[in-house]
Amino acid sequence: MSSPTSRTLKRLREQGYTADVVERWIPRARVRKDFLGILDIISVGRGKICGIQTTDGSNMSKRVKKLMGHENSRVWLSVPNTVLQAWGWRKLAKTGRWEPRIINFCIKNNILVARTQKT
């Protein structure tokens, strides 16, 4: 079975993006550390740099809350041509296929906003 991270990488690469994992495993502490405390994957393409937090569908609300509350979300989005997203993977009952629910983050009127992307 594939992980949310591997499914995300596969989808991004199929869409023509260059992408790689930026979270790291710290063996002594037995924990994973996200890049800037918020990112699992960075992808580059189509004139933008996208930072992604990826998870399974059941943990999506936790990841959205994490990104909404972390100061580095604003730091990431303050750089021109950057995108911040959370991808929550779920298996659709009708088709049996894995599909992501994608939440886009942006700053509107100096407020961090999260919006579901239409697929």
C-alpha cells in the first residue's frame, strides 16, 4: 500500500511538476520533522513553488489547523510565486481510486485563509 506522500509525489510528477520530500526522519528522537515545521513536499513547475503538507483523509483537519496556526505559513506565502497546500488522501467508495482533497492557503486582507480546491 502506498503512503499519502508517495501518492502526492506520483500525482505531481504526472502533472509535470518536479517534486521531492523535504521532511526528514530524526532517528534518535524517532520523529519526523517537516521543513519549516509545515512542509512534507516541495514541488516546482509552471512558474511557481508549491509547499505541501500531505496526510490521509482522516487527519486532514489536524493538518489544516497546523498550517493555519503556524507562523511559517505566512513566511512561506510572503515569497512571490509560492503556493501552500494540504492534500488529504481518501479512497473513493464508488471507484475504489485514491483521490486527494486539496486545501489552498492564501493571505487575504492580512488574514490567512484556507479554501478547498475544485477538482
